[in-house]
Amino acid sequence: MPFPIEIPAAANPQIAAEVAARWNSLTKPPGSLGRLESLVEQLAQAAGTARPSATRKAIAVFCGDHGITAEGVSAYPKEVTRQMVLNFLAGGAAITVLCRRFQIVPYIVDAGVDADPTEGAINLRIARGTANFARGPAMSISQAEQALHNGIRFANTLRPVCDLAATGEMGIGNTTSASALLCAYRQISPEQAAGPGTGLDAPGVQHKVHVLRDALRLHGRIADPVEVLATFGGFEIATMAGFLLGAASARLPVVVDGFISSVAALAAHAINPAVLPFLFFSHVSAEPAHQRLLAELHARPIFDLDMRLGEGSGAALAMPVFDAAIALYDNMATFAEARVTNRE
Amino acid sequence: MPFPIEIPAAANPQIAAEVAARWNSLTKPPGSLGRLESLVEQLAQAAGTARPSATRKAIAVFCGDHGITAEGVSAYPKEVTRQMVLNFLAGGAAITVLCRRFQIVPYIVDAGVDADPTEGAINLRIARGTANFARGPAMSISQAEQALHNGIRFANTLRPVCDLAATGEMGIGNTTSASALLCAYRQISPEQAAGPGTGLDAPGVQHKVHVLRDALRLHGRIADPVEVLATFGGFEIATMAGFLLGAASARLPVVVDGFISSVAALAAHAINPAVLPFLFFSHVSAEPAHQRLLAELHARPIFDLDMRLGEGSGAALAMPVFDAAIALYDNMATFAEARVTNRE
């Protein structure tokens, strides 16, 4: 049963021709701005206009807790999720510092933190954390569908006030959930999918591999993409997957952060592959499986700075690249305007 | 005869310890901001303080003409250098668009354009373009020394009003000069050092290789780094090399742009290797030899976006990465301030 969401095409030859003509009229050798030129073309195709904007930027930071933390898979205790939500709202976390610096509006989305609702966070709570997927499914199918719908609706709410969105996340234990999803969607081994997350040592990573292997064996091979998400997902990951689908359906381009956000993109892609041209992959994380995951999605990240913080920090750092690309595209002089001699 | 300029050390263990302690106190897993953390440490070592600033940013765009263009080595005619200087000053070029977007003060430096002086450009002119190094040295030793001194003095002028500088260039023909310098400083073959520049086709690159091979044979092996610069350099490259040396001597960190700027860094390094810790390499250019050149300098670029425009466009695009790194370092909450539980 495919999840019912329609996504428009993002390959209009008219738009491609207009964007190329504009770039080639500007005072620079053709193609010399490299990926800045192709980013604008993708943005144009996603937004459905040859003159896309990236002025109004927003980042949605999806937060949730994970039952799998009972298996001792994280370097930090579970209460840190809730503490970091407060830190986001107070403006002291990395993502909120970057949002202030780069004029990005942060939306802190509580998709299922194991605590009372937090004032100032957007309440899309499914439950107080997922169940432990080492024992049974992390959530029910209907919870997964609810999370997807929450994400879709939130993207639709954002569309009229936003030109370019981004995703980030917070959830102690969520690299384990993300690694399980990567294994289940792509038949990748736990050894290849597991990494240190927030900072496990080698025995810690080994333990995570064992937990993943046992859980994958427990649940067996699952074909339906929403059932995979329900079995191993986090509420923040499922809500983010819905957000990506909803954004694509509304032609809102989204900059995806690191490993966890890319797994949400993988889930969204499994539900409807037409989501992909609407997504930009900001960076390759130091979490080892991220490189493999990006290759699975045929995605080329914008930069590689060994970051592995999550929260959307990599996506926020990519925003000035879009600012630059659009500023150049909009404001550079043409050869004619500047009276510069073009090559023959 | 080493060029006489003293450069201070940039490896203070006290500063290293203070920077690491600050990063580790902030609400994130240790090291999880990756290269943003190491960029701040390098900035701190360069500036000589554990709390460096990157608020006041400037870029110096060094412009000059090249006698070697007589050999038909560029896709654009020589008069484009002067036309682009006017485009820089009018604000329509890529670099000036990026400067406006990212609050970088542009200084357009005429180091030897083959035209009358341009109002608004900083006049550090040595001559109206270099001589053709396919026939004889591009400039005299005393012209090279004058250009180096001009760059050093300009860096000293900038120091009191600037926290972080960058370099860019414009000069039709200057990839040929840069490739010759790379060959001469590092005994690299013309085949490895030559590329399409602003857009030569394959036969054009082949011709460039022949021109380089003949010129290198004409001048023979040269040991003195200033003499190498005089033989094959451009006035903009020599002035930029001086600028990098002067900046390092004054503890002004500099973000280096692409292939040509990195060749100026290579020249500066040949004159005094202590310059290196003061330089940041912004990106790896699509000009093929740039990768090799960065490896020669043991430099790891910040990003790779297939750009090959020059002007300082890559260096300007790296500036928000420094903004982000310093904003995080200065403004993130500590674990204690945010009451977030740290790992044991």
C-alpha cells in the first residue's frame, strides 16, 4: 500500500533553458560558478519558476525520544533530548546560534519527546517516546501514518511563508533507529550501518551492532515502507519523512542535514521516489554510514566538514551557499550591461 | 637570498588549550562540529588570541595583465582584464555581488593592468602588464621585489581595520603564468600543471602545454624563489604573494581563493614557509592542477563546488563558514549554563 501523496514533476525543459540562458549571459566564463549554477537550476525546477527565491528560510528541528535507549546504545542519557529542546528554545544550542547568524527561522517540533509538552515547541506529539524496537515495533502503523500526516500538514503550513526549508533533529538514541532503518530499507549490514553517534567508543559501537542485528532478526524482512518506518523509526524521523513528502508535494525545496535527516529522506523516497529532486543534501557527516546512504540516494552533498552534531547544523551552514548562488544569479551584470567582451 | 620578512610563530600551546576547553564546554558532543572547531583553533593561533574575531572582513582582488597572452593561451582577449576591473568597481561582477551579500569590503588592486590607471582601484601598478615569458623574463627582479613590497605594505595598511582577509585576482592569461610558477617551484610537468583556465578546449590546453614547455626550457632551472616569481609571474601574483607574507607577519589571517591565489601562496611559502599557518584554503577549483598544488602545500580546502571563476569568489563563499564557526564558539551555551547533562 503506497502512502497516498502526489508529488509534481521537477524537470521542466523550459525552466532549464531559461536558467541556463541567464547564467550564460552573466560576466563569467560559462559554467565557472560550478555547483552554484546547478543548485539554482535544481531550486528553479523544485519551485517551478526560472527565478526562484531563497530569501525566507526556515528550519524544522524534529525532536523525539527512543525506547531503544534502554539497550544502552547512546553516550548520553535520554533526558538530554528534553534538555536540548529547552536549549533550542533558549537560543543556546548550535542550531539556534546558526539560525540567528544566517536569518533562518527555527521551528522546534516536538514529535514525541518523553516529557510533558514544552511551551514554545510545536506540538506534533505522537507519544512519550517510541517503544523499544529490540522487543517489538517502535510504534504502530497508525502512529507512523499519523506522524507522516503531521509532517505533511506542517510542510503545507510552512509553504506560504517560506522559500527554502531545512530539516534537523534531536533525539538521544536516534542514530540507532536511523541505522536500523538504513539496514531495513536497503539490506545493508549492521556493521556497515552503525557508527559512534554522539560519541560511542569501539566496544559501544560493537554493542550497537549486536542490538541492531538482534532487532533485524526479530522483525524479519518487511516490504512495506511505512511498516519499516513503524518498526524501527523514531517519531521525529517519521514526522520528518512526512515533512519532506509534504514539502515536495507543495514545491517547497528542502535542505537535508546529516545522517538522521538523510534516513528520513530515504524513508520518504521509499514511500514516493518523486520526492528526491526537491531535496538538497547539505553535507556528508562524520557518521560513517552517511557516505553510503548518500550514495544509495545518488546524492552529492554540498560540503564535507567532518560535522556530526545533527540538529540541522549542517543544513543551516549550507544556507549561505544558496544565498550566494541566488545573489549571483539575480545581481551579476550581463556581458552587455557591463560592456565586457565575451568570447566568440 | 631569502626575501627579508619575519613571520611570528603560530603554535601557542596555551591558546590551543584555551580553545579546546571552550569548545568542549559547549552543549554538543566533543568534536562534533568537526572542521568548524579546527578553523577557530587555526584562526586563534594566527591572530594570537584564544578569542579571535572574524567580524571585519576584506578581500583584496589583485589585477594585472600578462605578456604571455601574445602566445594565444586564453579563451578571452586581454582587454577583458581592464573591463572586469570596471565591472568590479561598478559592483556587477561575481566577487562584488558576494562581497555585498556577505559584508566583505572589496579592495580592487591594480598591480599592473595594461591600461591607464582606473579611478577607484588601488594603484600598486608596476607596469602596463608583464613581458612575454615565452621570450624573456616576465619582469625584472627589482620589479618582483617592488611588487612583493607593495603587497606587504598593503597588508600592513589593512591590518588595523580587518580581522580576516581574503585574496582574489583577475588577469587574462594568469592561469598560464600560475602553471609556469607551479612547474618551476615544484618540478611538475607542464602536462600536469596546465588546464583549461577560463575555458580552453583540448587543443587549446595542448597549445598551452607547448608554450609552457618551451618557456621552461628557455629559462632553465632557477633556484631563487624571487627570481622564479620574476621570470614567470604576473604583477598581481607577485603583489598577492607579498600580501600573504605581509599579512602573516602582521598576524592577519587570510583566506586564499583558487588556483592562481594558491600559486601566490606557493610563492610566498617558497620565500618564507612560516606563512602557511596564517592561510586558509577556501576551495578546490575545477582547474585540474589545483588539487595537486593543494597537496604540495599540505592544505585541506574547506569545500569543493567545481568553481573556477577566480576573482576571490571561492574565498568570499568561505566567509560564512568562518562567521558560523565564530558565532558558535562565541555564543553557544555551555553544559552548565543550559543545564544539559554532560556525558561522564
